[in-house]
Amino acid sequence: MIKWAIEEGCRIYDFRGVAGVIDENNPLFGLYRFKHRFDGDYVEFMGEMDLITKPAAAKIVAASQEILKKLR
């Protein structure tokens, strides 16, 4: 896909945004590192956020994720 984008003259090509703090503990750090090897820039686009429609469920998911991180 990257080769195609270059051949087509794309100035910007993004597999997926890397939102948040760039830290080795961030689950998306591997994606950041991969993109950085292509001399990509860290760009955070507006609109990259979670829209929480069920706050109670979101709290349960967040707590579960923290527990799983600690268990790893």
C-alpha cells in the first residue's frame, strides 16, 4: 500500500492514527515505531476520540483493561 501511494504521488498516507502519548507502554507504540521507520511524522488529527454513549459500560471496559495490563 505504501508503494502504491508513492507511485500515485500521495503526499499523505496513513494506515491509522496514533493518538495519545508516544510511550513504550502504549499498546499502539509498535504502530508508531513502524511508521517512524518510514520517516513519517507524528500527526494527531482532530476527531480522533472515543464518543462514549454508555458511560457505565465504558468504565467497566476501562477497569478491565487496567486489570489485564497488570496481569501481563
